[in-house]
Amino acid sequence: MTDYGREVEFGVFPSPNADAEFLRELWGVVAAAEHGGLEFAGFQDHPYQRRHLDTWSLMATVLARTERLRVFPDVANLPLRSPAVIAKSAASLDVLSGGRFELGLGAGAFWEAVVAMGGDERSPREAADALVEAVEVVRLLWSDARSVRYEGRHYRLSGVKPGPRPVHDMGVWLGVLGPRLLGALGRMADGWLPSSGYATPDRLPDMQARIDAGAARVGRDPAEIRRAYNVWGTITGGASRGFLEGPVEQWVEQLTELVLVHGMDTFVFGPAEEPVRQVEVFAAEVAPAVRAAVAAERS
């Protein structure tokens, strides 16, 4: 049993499609999350997807249209975006929003599409190395140093002057799955951002153990690390159809178990259908019941 004791939080994962109908749904989901008391809105970043809006433009607009939601890329497409520019953009959005931005980074995928858009194809090891370097670059560019240098295999800084700095202690969360990067996350990152379709609940204990081992190697408390979970499913009014496919009571039971047994603490919901209505129910009925159930077990 692994419960890190962190506060349980909730968010949404709207589709960033540019089509007018999808865009209406997106604003409805954001409004439902904002007014329903959820904490986060995360947005996938696939610049080569012709149907998607640019993620960074979208996030800036969401921050401008909301007052309390915290926003993050879920996750930023590192092969097509310089980590130095990512650091600048993330800090700028944090400043402009009064501290409501977090940074999610990914090593990359869909390499044929990346190459088609001008990026470099990377082997799994190269992609992992580049992600580790990128975290180091971002940290340097959020520092209070007068100028910074960095000499990596994939990224270099030659006396660049950092700034602006984020206005809050911004997290760097990694969307990673492999053993090596899970260990690196435990050593150097602030959060984990897996998706339930890839990091299924039965895989979580081993993956959590690898993060914790990485943290232990550098003397970190594993509870410092956020464990966010992108979840897809449908809240129904009838019988269960499987994992996160069922009534409110099933969602409350399964999410509570993910906190108390599997160590997750943040749930980012991507509705499979009727997104606005689903998020309204998630915010009004599921999230508060999970918070209460977790609090009761912990007490």
C-alpha cells in the first residue's frame, strides 16, 4: 500500500481541436472546471496534428479566460520545441497569470510526424538523454544567475541571461514510462504525468517503486513528487462497463483506491463523450466524494 499523503486534486484534459464545434465544447469544459472547483486544465501538444490548435497559444488564452484554473502542457513536445524557449514561455505565462502555470515535458513520440515538421528523429536512448538535458536547461533558465552555460549532447547554452523567473515554485512534470526515465524523474523532477491507457493500474506499483528509488538515491522524500494520472472514461447512470466506465460510486471507489493503494494524487479527466456534462458531474459528484473518502481513510 502506497499513499504519499498528498492533497488530492483534479483537472480536465479537453480536446484542442480547432473545429468550431469542438472549440465550443472546449470552452464549456474549461468553464465547467473553473466553476466546479477543479484545479487543473492540461492540453496535449502535437504541433503536427493539423486539426489541433497550437497548444501554447491555447494555454495563454485559457489563462486569460479564467481566474483560478492552473494550466499545463500535457505534455510539451520537446523534439519540436527548444527547451530554452519552453523555459521562457512557461515563465512568461506564469508571470502573466499570477502563478497559474506548470510545465509538463515529454521525450517525444510519433517520430515520422516530428520529422515531417522539421524535427530530428531520436532513438529511445537519445530521446531520454534529451529530456534529462532539457530539465537541466529549464532549471538554469529559471535561476537567478547572471548568465548560464550548458554543454550537452543535444542542447547548449553559451552565456545566455536567464529571465524572467516564474512567480511561484513552478513544477516540472514528466510524462515518462520507461525504467531509466522513471528513475531520473525521481532524482530531478517535481511530478509524474502518465496516462491510464499506458500506465495501467497493474503497472503502477513497479513504476512508482522506480521513481521512489531514484528519489532515494539523491536523498529526496518521494512524497515531494506529484503523481498525476490522465484518465479517460465515462460516468454512467447504469452498471459498470469496466475500469472508469460506470456510475459515480464506481468512479469514487476506483479513484480512491488509486490514491490509497497506488499512490496517485491528481486526476486529469478526459471524457469519452458529452464532455461538458461529464465534467460537471465529475466536479460536482466525483471529486468531492473522493476527497472525503481519502480524508476519512487517512484519519
